[in-house]
Amino acid sequence: MAQTAPRQPHTSGWQSQDSAHHLHPFTDYKALNAKGSRIITHAEGCYIWDSEGNKILDGMAGLWCVNIGYGRKELADAAYAQMQELPYYNNFFQCSTPPAVELSALLAELTPPQFKHVFFTGSGSESNDTVLRMVRYYWKLKGKPYKKIIIARDNAYHGSTVAGASLSGMKAMHAQGDLPIPGIAHIEQPYHFGVAPEMDVNEFGLRAARALERKIDELGECNVAAFIAEPIQGAGGVIVPPDSYWPEIKRICAERDILLVADEVITGFGRLGTWFGSQHYGIEPDLMAIAKGLSSGYQPIGGVLVGDKVADVLIGEGGEFFHGFTYSGHPVAAAVAATNLRILRDERIIERAAEDVSPYLQRRWRELADHPLVGEARGVGMVAALELVKSKSPREDFAPAGKVGTLCRDICVENGLVMRAVRDTMIISPPLVLSREQVDELIEKATRSLDQAATRLGEVMR
Ligand SMILES: *Cc1c(COP(=O)(O)O)cnc(C)c1O
């Protein structure tokens, strides 16, 4: 995919209009315009095609979301039928629509037993904004209006709206626009390789979990509303917590009078081998934020699953909750999401991936740890990461960070594989319908890309 080859005329036309008019999310505009965007035109199964005709294995399932794979006609048919029947109606003013009703009932069936209610949103960010408003409202209804602070973690990703970015623990996001907003605190993340590789991994997991206890004490339990965390931190670099971490967090939350919120936007709908990441780790949260895999990305839709503890108070004592979106429970998005969930359930896509392809993927992924550039290979279910290092022993990271990751990512695409870079951590989160043959292809392309990156380090490091 040499960038020097002449481009297809439609590619250069799209690229110049894109540069002229389109401000992309999370993008350095000058850098993008110097290069031109890759125009993705169609997709099927686990592959995407760009406007130059390159076929690329999508190791990221879009943006962690196309769990069911591309090209499921049933989802397109559901959208088409719903658009003809009722393209839009809202769920305000004591109205509802059949798709919103059916999706909420389906979610009650597929989620852990404490969840019988869902509040619909249009995205993961809106879900976390809803979480923030709902937990504060809950404590107000409980007669404890001062319980407002939400504890989140460094390097978390909870979205890009004001509340989402504030809950996120990313310094670069906070630096743009005076974030976080008041009432949000952050604690250490359970990132063994990045924070304390010299420590025993489970000792470190306990330390990272006990940071929650210390923070609650420091702020005063009477002021803390909730703790929010991703079961596995996704955008932060697929940070798999030590085995000791979640049981200790659970102990702390059980002892303290605060709500536990799982941000399941990535880990929901099968990513870790169970329907929800909370089930993989036995978390039992009070609230779960969902989006992405809910519709496998075919339509923008998210939600907050509200456990009985909170729902009973909202319903029983709440009065009007002054919160909601024009597109909450959008009928087309809801119809597509419900079709997606039925296919995941009826074809046992999550269970089949957990039994067959993900153990194979994880085994083959671990083989990459032998590569001279790889300091650690980790993962769970259908998500995994590689830490690129300058030297394994003694351990030395690349400085400045991020250049080698970006180089490796670009080489991967040249080799027909989407693998994302977070600093110098390479990550994958492929569709759950990946086959064993496609795992082999992914590993072969990743290995070739690592080899090439190793010989081209001089291009980015001096
Ligand atoms: C992607 C993501 C979000 C934000 O979702 P959007 O739909 O992009 O607003 C929130 N939390 C997590 C864990 C995510 O990965």
C-alpha cells in the first residue's frame, strides 16, 4: 500500500474535501491534512476495504464495537423495516415505541439479575453523563445530597463529553478546557507493567485497589457517591488488572456506602468471553454503562443499566428525573440493537468465541512475547495488548514514548492489518466472529510488522 503510488481519482477527491471541511475526532488536523485520510468504503465479516482497493483485517472491530462482524443483512433489514414503519418517535411525555420496549426487555433478560431497567442514550459518553447525574440524584433522594464525589482512575476512558472527559483519567484531555469538573477524584490504575513492574503482580493489584479505600477515607465516605471503572481499561491500553484487584475492590465497596459503576462500553456484549466484563470478574455493579457492542456499531445507541437498588429509589421516590435525550431509545437504533442481541444470543456467538477462537487467539498472541520488541503480551477473551520496549532486560522503554507505536501501527496497515497504538502499546479487539484462520493471519501480519518496525526504528528514534 505504498503511499507514493498514484491514488485513485475518487480517493484524492475525497481526501481534499475531507481536509477542507471535516474536523475529525481525536485528530491532529495539520498532520492528517499533510497525509490525507484513508477512506474506508465497505466491509464484510472481519475485513474492511479502503478506496484504493486494499483489503485490511480489522483487528479493532471498528472502534471496539463491531462484535458481530460486518455485513449482517438482518441488521440492515431491521433498520429498513423500522424506518418504514416508524422512523422516529421519542420516549418522553409518557410515550414508548415497540423497539425501545423490546430492547429494554431483552437487556433485562441478558444482563445479570440485579438489572431490570435501562435508561437509553445515544453513546457511551452520554451513558456516563447519565451515570453522573443519576448517582447524585440517587443520593439526594436518599437524603444525602452531599454524597456527590465520583472516584475514577488514572488513564481511564469514559468518553469525551464534559462529564465523560472529566471521569476519564487522561491528562491530555483534562488540559484542554479546565477538566475535570468539580466533584471527581482519580486514583491509581492497576497497570502492573506500566506502573510497578518490579512488584509482585498480586501485591501490586492489592495496592492499586486499596487506593480506593484511602481515597474514600481522605474525602470522607459521607461525600463519596460512587466508584466508576472499566473491568479492563480499554483505550488506556488494554490494561488487564491483576487477579487480586477486583475482589479487593468488591470488598471495599461492600464495606463502604458507595455505588459501584462498571463502564462496560467495551467489555459488554462478549468482549471478555462473558456477556459482561462484570461477570468475568464477578463484579456485581449497581450500574453499568453500555454502548458500542450493544448494536455492534451498526447504529449509534448506548444506555445505563440500572440495578434494583438504584431503580427502586428512582421509581419509588423520585418524581420527575429531569434528564434525557431526543434520541433516547431511538426506534431504528433500538430495532437494530435488538436484532444484534438476538443474533449474538441465538447463534451463541459469545459462547462460541469463548470456547474456541479466543483461547486460540490468546495462545498465539502470547507467542509474540518472544519477539525482541515485545516486553509483555497480555489479553483476555477477544482483547489483547503488546508492550513495545527498547530492551527487555534490563527493561528499558522507548523515549520519547509513542513514536515506535505509531510506526508499528502504520506498518501494520501497510501489511493489511488494523492494530491500534496507545503510546507504545499495540492493541487488538477484533470481531467476535474471527476464525482460527484469521487468527493465524492476524499473528502472521503482526509478526511481520514487528520485524519491519524493528528494522525501521531509526526512522523515528535517534
Ligand atoms: C468508547 C468508550 C466510551 C465512550 O463512548 P462513545 O460512544 O464514544 O461516547 C466510554 N467508555 C468506554 C470504556 C469506552 O471505551
